[in-house]
Amino acid sequence: MAHGLLIKNEDNEVLIDSDYIHYHFLGKYTHSSVTQVPDVSGGGDANVDAGGNSPNENKGMQNMPSKGEIYVYSVPVNGANPPMCFIKPTSTGSSAPFTGIVLTKQSGTNWEIRVFQSTVTSASPVLYCFSPLSQVSTTTASGDDYGFKTFNSSGVVTFDSRFKPLRAVGGGNITSPGLAHTGSTGSGWTVSLSVNASSVSTSFTSQSSASDLIYYCPSLAHACQQYTHEEDDSGIFDWESYAWARGDIWWCFYRSCFRIASTSSFEANYGVYARGHIYEHKGDTTSVFAGLILGALTGGAYFAAILATLVAAGSFTGANVDGGNYLPYENSYRNTSGNAFIISKASYYD
Amino acid sequence: MTKQAGWKIVSTEINEGVYLLTIEMISVDPCSYNEELHEQLHNELIAHTHRTETSSGLFTFDHNPTTAEVEQAVTERGFNPVLQDVDRGIIVMYGHGNLDVDENNSVTRKTNAIKTITEGEDDVLEYNFNLHNTEFMNLYSMLPISVDRMPTSMSLKGDWLHLYYVNAEHAPPEQFFTDSFFLYSVRIHKDTGEIKRKGYDKGMTLDEETVDSLQGFDTLENIVATGTYLDEPRVTIYHMKSSDKEDYVNNVSTVEIPYYGTTFENGVIVRVREYLRNI
């Protein structure tokens, strides 16, 4: 550093670097709408009573875990740099819902931020957003003519104490759980895909009040798990030949999300972001039918076809979410490690 | 079309050191039929099943598991390659028809005749054309008239030869019936050739007014079939012996579970018969 200013704390951590574009408080935002990913649900029934013992139960979303909700925010910041948005959660502690930013997207002169919360609550998370000074209104009030200001080598203001620079009080890295659901995923026609993974916890510098804390931690990890079940039968019943087959697939797509568990503890887990259940159920009263269908209801090709049909039918119309089947992969997880988080305080900016 | 019982790994992924195995588990009906019997079951429309169940689930290991470890894991998850009885309104296995299964899950056909017990009368056996051909033909030879269609089974109650018609299409024996029923019986007096007919429907088919006219009808529970006499002011209500699970009647035709038939004439009970398999 041939010129400029570099201020460090006693741990040799950089607090202010005049070469660095520091983020300043942009504003506090409440959501403009709330939505959920619609269920992908459906199937086909054809002569399902053949044989008298054909299973008809649970063809909807029975026993599926509840979905979280998605809060949509519109942050007015016209610039190429996305705002850094901290979440003020609806509550803190070991029973609090998990929350995480799942989308940051420029939309005209605004940035659209989507926050996913693992459970539905009456209260809503609030965003505290920060941007480079170039994207923050720097209108000063009368008397606002003192403080501390830095410039980079091009003469651009990089830090100005008058415009509430971002103050981090803690941070670190957190790893999300691998699978969202561990153990059996179902039995017969009863699915079991609720989030039961243990939360992963990491500590940060202890603060005086958990409810005052806000955090920045985008949701990077996701998991997708499924359960399939098929039954078929053929033979003679009630003096008639019969054959039937039913094949089902249930799945959940989980997104990682976070919570302030205490004044010094940050936790990660999953919420159900999207879910689906499709099936095909066919029967007939001829034994010839058995050979035609028993091999057809299993395998990805069949389910892929019916999924495409359901999505093409416009199941997402008006839901304000991107269409798709939300079944990106089978029984796995992605991006669980190295999720950076920053802790700050709402009271600095209220 | 037959599936093999067992499990198989359908996908394996190593994710951050974790082995993610998606495993398909197949449970099947353990019963085996010899080819001749199986063909016979289908030809004679004797109830039996070929049920299979297939589930897939995710299993995780911190190492590449051995076959024994996978076997243990699926077993601990509750997998059983042999299908167990599941209550879905009918018994999954051998619930219908005259089938029996031995300790090796080998299925054989029981040949016990249907027996009718009526208080004050001799017990009567019903002989099936296929299963009791000698006895059946003895009765058939007693018929004083010719019949166009060979009945499924026959019995002799007093002076009356009873002819039963059971077929998959429920098609009426046109010599005697024009209306369709689920089952048909024709009584022919062995000496005079007089004919009386009865058609059977599943469940209760009488209207409310008729039901109200039947003496003691409200004591009957779990009605499984209604027998309508075409030539007499009679009706027979077939009902389970009790509401207990072991008395549940799935199929009135095969008489695998004993049940009663209460016959009313002009609204008054004239007899109660028990139907069961002869032991």
C-alpha cells in the first residue's frame, strides 16, 4: 500500500482500508409479498378398482412435511453491485425458524431479494441492506459535516462515517448438514421426508442481546431426497382376472437456512423449499394387462414424463416462482461447506 | 413378469466422504404354484394373487459398505423379502378360493365341498364339477329334464336337485334366467321336474319397504348378499356370523369363511342355514 489508510484492530484484522469499497447502510426493508413453491402433485388413475385390493390411499400430499415460505423484498438500489442484506429474524433461540437468502436478482432499478424461512410464522423477517457508497444516497443533513472519510487512489470515496458503514460484530464459516432427512423415508404409501437432521452450530463473539442481532448468510446448500414405492398384483378375484399396478414418487427439495441460537451461537439446518408427489395407478380385468404395465411404472423415464406434463400444465401460474419440477437430483446434497456468515446489530441502524 | 425378492443398489454417490446408496427393496408373494395348478387356477377363475411391493430408500455409510452391511441396513430398516399379510379389505394371500399353503409356501388346492347345515334337516354337500366329478355326475344323472348348460356345482336337498351357476361374466343360464345376477341357482324336483329359481346379488338389494316387511331383519348384521326367488314370495339374506375379523366374508361364492343365510317367506323367517366348507 503505497498510499492511503489502513486501520486494524488488536487482532490485526482490517477494519478500514481506503482502497476497499466499504458497504454502508442502505435501508431497512419489509417484504412486499410472500409466496411458496406450489406442490407438484398429480397422477393418473385408470380402472383402479380392478381386483378389489388395489391401494387407493394417500394420492395427495398426505404425510408430506410442511413447506417453508418465501418473502419477496424489493430493494431500491440502482447499481451493478448487489446489496448485502442482513436478516433480522422473526425470533431467536433453539426453537426459532431458520432463515436464509435464496435469491438476489437485479430487477430494473431495484434488486429483488428472496428470503426463505423454514416455517410459516405470523411475524416476518426484516432486511437491513448495505451497498457501496456509490449506490447509497449521500445527501447530508445540516450539521452533518464532521466525521471520517477515505478515498482510494482514484479519488473515489470508499468510507464515510456519516453514512452508517457496516459494522460486523462477529462472523465465521458454517457447514450445513448433509442430508435434511436421515433414516427411513417411508413405508408403504406413507412417506417420511420431514427435516430431522441435527442442526449444525458454530460460535461467534459473544454479544449482549441475541434479539438485536442481524446476520448475512446466503443459502448455498441444498438437498433433495425422495421415496418411491410401487405395488402390483395380478391374479383372480371375484371370478375375474385382474391386474393392477401403482407406482409413486415423493420428494422434497430442501434449502439451507440459519438462525441465531444464542448470543454467541449460529446454527444451520434445512427447510422444505419445494415438494412433490406423483403417481400412476392402473388396473384392468384381463391378465394380459399385467405384462404391459408392471414394468412401465418404475424408472426415471416414466416419472420424468409425468413431471414434464404436470409442469407444462402450468401448475406454477401466478405463484411468482420459477417453474420447474424442483427435483434437480436424487437423494443427495450440494454446497454444504464453507458458508461464510457475518453478524451485526440492528440497533446500529435503527 | 415375476419379480425376484431382494434388494439392489440402484445408485451410489460419494459426497464429502459419505457413501449415499439408493437401494431398491422388493418383497414378493412367497407362494409357489406348480404349473398345472396355476393353469387350473386361471382356467377355473380360482382366486389367488401374485403381489409384489417395491420401495426405494436412501442409506448412508461412512465407508464403502460390504454386502453384509447393506443386508443388515435394509433389514434394520424393516425390509422383509417375504410379503406379509396386509389388511386392505381382502387378505393378500390365499384369501379367496379353495387354496391352501404348506409350510414351504407351496400352494395346493383344497377340495373340501361346501356344506349346508340346516336345523332339522340332514347336512348337505355341494359337489363341484371339477373337484368332485363323480359325485357331481351322480347328481347330474338324476335330473329329470335336460339342461343346456352344465352347472358349476350341484347338491341334493330333499327331493330337490340344486344347480349352481358361477361364471366370471355372470352370464345367466338362458334356459332358466333372462335377468342378470351375480350367481344363479336352479332347483329341479327330481321326480316331477318342477323348476324354481333364485338369483344372487352382492350386498343388500332390497328396497326399504321390502326390508321393513321382513320379520327380525334388524337383527341381521353385515349382509353380504341377497338371494331373490323368482317363483316364490321368498328372499334370503346372507350375512356374516359376527362382526369379528375372523368372520369377515370377502366372497360369498367360495365359502372360505362360514356365514349364514336367513330365508323369509312373506316376511317371516322360515329357516336359517349355515354355509361352510366340509372338513
